[in-house]
Amino acid sequence: MNKPVELFKKELKVVNIGLQTFYDSLKSQGASAAHVEWKPPAGGNEELLAILQKLK
Amino acid sequence: MKVNINEANKEALNRINSAQPTLVDIKYAKDVLPGMDKYTIGHAGPPLEWKDMCGPLKGAIIGAIKYEGLAQNNEEAEELVVSGKIKFVSNHSMGAVGPMTGMITYSMPLFEVKNETFGNYGYCTINEGLGKVMRFGANDDEVITRLKWLEEKLAPALKKALELSGPINLKVIIAQALAMGDEMHQRNIAASSLFARKILPFVVKVVEDREELEKITSFITGNDQFFLNLAMASGKVTMDPVKGIEGCTIVTAMSRNGTNFGIKVSGLGEQWFEAPVLMPKGLFFPGYSEKDANPDIGDSTIVETFGIGGFTMGAAPAVVRFVGAESVSAAMEYTRDMWEITEGKSNIYQMPTLDFQGAPTGIDIRKVVETGILPVINTGMAHKEPGVGQVGAGIVNAPMECFVQALLAFSQKYFG
């Protein structure tokens, strides 16, 4: 069975993580969606992440 | 160096929560601020030189020089500055704070607030009212005359009234006002009214001249922001005992000079970590727009530093439209965001609108950098040109660069 194809035959229920515009786009098309605010820790800066790890 | 950051931060939260800010007296800057003389001018934010100052700060300084009688007009005042005779000092370094441009000079009266728990004192000027006032950079005769009246009439009356009333517990007023819809940065109407209820029965006993009494009572009751300066002094005395805890990543001061935003961090002592100030987003008085506004300025961010102001926007539905927030739920979201970057919650400053949860307390630089959530500040906006005054109010963030710099310095100091 092709799972992605099966999925798109059903009503979509989407959890969107991160970029709000994806969520807005889904909602504007009438899709059922929930948005989770998320950003990469320290904006993804590896130097800062290493420091934060030390300061736990 | 071996340090326990989490224990240090718990200690910081404990010191903030156990603070007891109390108004004890009215004093003059010349009598209580270290190094204060006729040629010294205290200003908001981290230290900076005249050449780097923004328009409203320069305007206020020119006004402050005239107020002290050192110059007769703006040109003379500016010449005095250029000659190098005027010494500029960051208010925070003198144990004081002032809103917007934050002018504190030799003759100015100050609220003296004591943290009864730790025994330290903090000072703030008396609020001048709204509109065309020195803290927003205005400096004409009307502004100077009002400041002289504050010095010569209002301050002595308040001092005498306080002698009769005894110390006034500001922590109680702040807690009550939060429950009455103030966040105590851009909305102080409940706190100002509560303070008026405390002080006016004694003012009427000490001021014999009926005309002067009417002027004083009208001034206090006619200024919805009267309490702001008391909230600021409360913040200063609450946060000063948090300084210097070894290994602590909690912010002890946030302040802006109109050019740079600065923060201090407990475990890093008195060093400012600075970045260019941001432009508030908000609402403007009729006839003004964003192109007229100066970027963020003032020591008043001391209120957010100890957990109120923008941090308790969720408690103040009525301030939402004034500062240009989109909805009451958005205001509550700001407060929820601030819980993400703070060590804990206030045990006294509680918000009925948020099920009596405590104000977000103790900004942790680690959490700010990790989450990318920036402290939110409710603020007034000054005109960018000297001498004009207030043009609006809005919301602004502390710049991330301050927190990144502080985190790097902290890592260097404690982990090499």
C-alpha cells in the first residue's frame, strides 16, 4: 500500500511546527491544522549551543 | 571555576521575591547621590558621550543645564557641554533611575526608596506628567518652571507628608494595582490612585496655602503615570541586592540611553553588555508617526527587569490598545512568553487574569539565547528632535546581541 497516497485521500489533519506561513496557508485552504511555535535552539548557532550545554 | 548556576539563580529569585520596597523619604540629588555636583548630569542607560547621544537626550541635557541656572539659553547650554565642563554619569552607577532621558541633576528632588529586607536604598525623580516634559527631551520655559515647582513646592510638601504618614509600602501598592489592571509601565492609573489615597490625607495637613494645596492635589491626581517613578525605584532597590551572585545568569538591570540598550548580569558584576536600541512599534499621538520617533530610551526597563511592565501585560487589558498590541489574548501571550525566559514567578505580584499566577521573574540570559524569546517592554516614545516631547507609546524588545555578548562573557569568566 502506498501510504502517502492513502493519506491524501483522507481529510488532512496537520500539526505544523515552526514556520507560521505554512499553517496560515493550510488554514486559508480550509484544512484542519494546529500550529506549534518552534525555533531551533539558539537560532541553530553551534558555538552558542556548545556554551549553553556547558552552562546547564 | 566550579559554580552551580541553577543554585545561584534560585538565590537570585529568592532575593527578588523577598524584597520589600518602601518609600521612606524625599531627598535632593545633591545630598544623596555619590559624586553629584552642579556640573554633573545623570542620564538613562549605559554611559555614552555627547557626540553619540540622540536628539531627545541632548534636548533634555540642554534643559537640565538651564534648570540648574548654568546657562540662560540653549546656545549657552550647548557651549558649556562642548567646553567639556559638564560630566555625564549613568544614573544606575549612582544608585538611581529616571524615566526616558532620565535627567537627574544637583537640585532635583528624588523619591528615596528602601528595600527593608536588605537595607539598600534607591532613588528616582518625581514624575513630571505627560506630554511636553524634560524626560521626553522638551526644554522650554514651561518645562523648567514645572521642574522648579517640583523642587521648591511639591517635594517639600511630600517630604513633610511622609514624615507624618510614615514609610509607605510600595510592594503592597504594586500587588494591588496589578489586580486592578495596571502593568506599571504604560498604565499606572490604579497604582497612582492607591498612592494618592495614602499620601493626600497627610498632604492636606502639611500644606497651609489653599491655592498651593489645590495645585499639589491636582498635580498628583491628574497624572496617571505618577506612580511609574515609584515603581522604577522599587525595581532598582529590588534588583541591586541580586548583583554579584557568583555563577548567576540572572539579569540585574536593563536600560537604554536612546542609542544603546544595555544589560547587567548578576554573575558578571557592573559590566554593561550593549547593542543598538530598537524602534518601538505602537500608536502615535495625532500628527505624529514612526518617522518622528526616537528609538527606545530610558531606565524604566528596570520595571521589566523585576517582572512587571511588559512582563505583566496579561494583567492589564486596558493597556493593550494604548501600546498598540492587537488583542487581550496577545497581551496574555506576551506574559506567557516571558515565563519561558525567567527563573520563576513572583510570589506576591500576581495576575488575576492569569489565574493568579505570579509575574515572570528573573530574566535568565541562557533562556533568552536558547529560546530566542526577547524581553518585551512597554514604553513611551519621544520625538527624535530635541525639545519636542512625547509622540506615542508602544512595545519594543531588548536586542538579542546584549544577551549573546553576556553569555559569551559569562562562559569566558567561569569556564575559560
